[in-house]
Amino acid sequence: MADEIRILVIDDDDSGREALTLLLRSAGYTVLSAANGEEALDVIGREQFQVKVSDLFLPDKSGLDILQSVRKVSTFTEVIVVTGHASAQTAVRAMKEGAFDYITKPIDFDELKIVVAKALEKQQLLTENVYLRKQLSGRFEFSNIIGNSPPMKLVFERMARIVKTDSTVLITGDSGTGKELVARALHYNGSRKERPFIAVNCSAIPEALLESELFGHVRGAFTGAIKDKPGKFEAANHGTIFLDEIGTMPLHLQTKLLRVLQEQEVERVGSNKPVKLHVRVISATNLDLEQKV
């Protein structure tokens, strides 16, 4: 709700600061204000804000200084920079420093309301993303995998040794024994936990489609390929791809998979241009692969 949202207005112009404060309060926000950089930093150190609206040119500190200080205190606070000196170069620098947006004086209040709403929407998405990832991490903690038998203790020991590495992993076991749970625990407790976890059931995808599904395709590669499409490996870039039922993968695709493991790159179907990747591969099977070989 708007009355739960706190905004800090920073401007050395008294009349402009008061007008902006009143306008934002009329929109239902809780608004505090500061007349200079030192006062702003003091307030920032004591209070939490979702949005800060800061003049770019202050008598003691620049708006960019304020922006950098805010980033150190709160990575989720969005900063909207305001100036009466329209400058594309300054705007670009502010955006590079992490400003959410850039507006010029005289301020169009309708425009400002839209920018504030978008900043809050972005902040909410980021907050929800972090919350969901924490929930997933908790859900897939090692302690949530039940088992006290000697074989399970050995599994836990091996998981503990490899969880912080990028090692390629093969998980074997009968159907229903929790192979995907182990794979997710390795991902969400490892260094890639903030990155994607993409699960692929190799036995559930028709053989004719599996190559495109894994490696992607370019437009015109086959009938129905009307546009370029990245595969699951590209979707998992910098994260983890989990290849379930790896034992059912056709032999000709196993050769391509070997190249992915060795070179960390894929080629989309219909293309000869390699796409570099940094993906951890975890596979699982209920088959005895040595016997199958």
C-alpha cells in the first residue's frame, strides 16, 4: 500500500523541496526530506526508504555521491536523480552509477508519479526474487533429505565435498529415491544458487525434438523453426542444468553432450557458431550405465 512506502526527498532549494514533499504526500506516500548531502546521509543512516529522489547538484555533495552511499547501505533502494541542468552525459553517468531513472526540472508531477511507481514495481520484484530464492534454499537444505542408513550417510558426505565446486555430477538410484532432490540441494546450497536451475527429463522429450530442446535452433533449421530459439543449456547459463534420465539419451546426442562438457559451448541446430557457456551439469539415471555400455 502507498501509505507503507517511504520516500526521501533531497534538494537544497527550500521551495522546491517542500513542494515535492507535499505532492508526494498527497499521493499517499510517507515522505521525509533533507536540504543537503550531509543531512541526507544522516537520515539514510537512521531510516529505511524504498525510494530516494535526489537533486543532482547539492552545495556540499553531488547527487552521485548520495547515490553511491545509498548503494552501500541498501542495494534495493531505488534512486531517482533530478536536475535543472539537462545533460545527456550526466544522465548516462547517473544510470551507470545505479540510478533508476533521471528527470529534469521543472518537474512534471505526473511523470514523477509514473517513475516512482515503476521504481517500486522493480523493487518489489527484486525483493520477491530474493525471498523465493531463500525459500528454495531452505527447502533444499541437506537436513531436509531424510536418511540415517550407512549408504545415505555416504551420500551426504559426498554431497558436502562437492557442493561448493563446479564438478559435473552423476546421481544414480532407483526411481523415487530422491535423485532430483539431491540435485537441487547441490545447486541451492552451492555458489550458483542465485542462478537458474533448469531440469530436463530426457526420457519425456521425443528424440526428434531433444537436440533442439537442449541446444536450441536457428530460424529455418527445420520445418516450423520460424525464429531463433535458445535451448535449455543457454537458459541455464551460469547456473545448473539437471539432465534426468540421462541413460535414455540417444547416442548421437551423447557425442554432442560430450563436446559441451569438454568445451563449455553449444551449437544451435542449423548453426555452426558456438555459444560459450558456464554451466554446471548434474545428471541422474535409474539405469546401470556400465552394464548398458
